Amino acid sequence: MPRELSSDLAILERLIEFRDKIVVDVGCGGGALVRDLSARGADVIGLEISEQQLATALERDDQSGARYLVGRAEALPLDDGSVDVVVFMRTLHHVPPDQLTRALSEAARVLRPAGSTYVAEPLAEGDYFQLVSLIEDERDVRAAAQAALANAALAGLVRITTIDYDVRVSLRDLAALRARVVSVDPAREELFDARTPELAEAFERLGEPGEQPGARSFLLPMRADVLRPVAR
């Protein structure tokens, strides 16, 4: 059965009530989700692992009113019971595998009793996964993230809702792919450049033609989970 074609934000809006709520975006990257949720009435905290990783989000922030903190998923710099929603948007699999349950435990710790943890994770399948696997094969870390979610009770969370969906990734050219993957992890830059001919061939072979000449369109399968604290 074909998956629904949607966007990460549309699925999040469907599953989570965040207006007038305190939301922490764990691994906020360039801050796009922070800005989107702020514009929709949430009180958002963007979290990244270093000042360097936060720099782009701070630069792009348009007086959204959001706050930004340096910290790690496995040691959230937040008080117990201080937020309504913890979001991991394509970031849980970047947590070291031996710290995944700890990260989910931290989410449970900082949530208010009626709060929710929202996790959206890319699945290890599809043409976009084949393409980026030439740079870094994340099959094992993505599987580890799903295993941690399946055992969320160990972290004091219970899975409430799970939805699989597809996101369309449109890239104008190979340079756009490079910018996308390097923004997630700057260490990928050297590997990308070393494998550019192979990546160029795969870029043309996989996916479908985009709207503009030279552009390509790929499907990225995703899984979204809503988890709530185990009743105490």
C-alpha cells in the first residue's frame, strides 16, 4: 500500500498540539522547524550540540522569539517537567546508539505529565537513501533508533501513534545535494568530494526529473511516532 505523500511539518501539525506550548527541538540544525513552530504560536527552544552548530539558526532567526541552547539529547539542559513537547526531527539516529534510551529518558524527564515526545525518523529504504548511502550508510544507526523506540518503555515512554509517510526531496543539482548532506555533518564534505563522479551518476539514475532542467526529485520514506510519559 502506497504511503501518504506529505511534509514533515504537516504530519507534525496533525499529530501534536503545540500552539501556546513550550516545545524543544532537539538537534535544530539551521532552525527552520524552530521558526515554523514559533510562527504557529509555540514557545520554542532550539537545541544544538555546540555554538558552531547553532550559528546558522541564530543567523537566520527573524526575531521569532525562540530561545537557543547548547546541549545534547542524552543530557538535556532543561529542568524536570519544564516543557510540553520534545521533538526529534530526523535527529534521533544521530545520537550514539548506546545513548538512545538515555536520550528518550531525558525527553521523559523534562516533559510535563501531559506532554508528548515526537520523533520523525528517515527509514533505510527508497531512492534517496540509496543516493546518500554512497556518502554514509546509516542503515545500522537508523535501525538502532527504531529499536530504541520499540523499547521506549525502558525510557519511561509509551508509543501512542505511529505513521509512515513519504517526503519528496527536490534538488536543483548535485551542488544542492552536497550542501544538504554537509549541513547535517561537516565531516561529510571530504567524502562527498572524493566520490563526486559516483554520486553524479547515481543522482542522474535514481529518482525522477524535477521541475527545472537538471533537477531531480526523490522520495524519502519517514516514520513519525508520538510517545507519552508512562503514568506515574
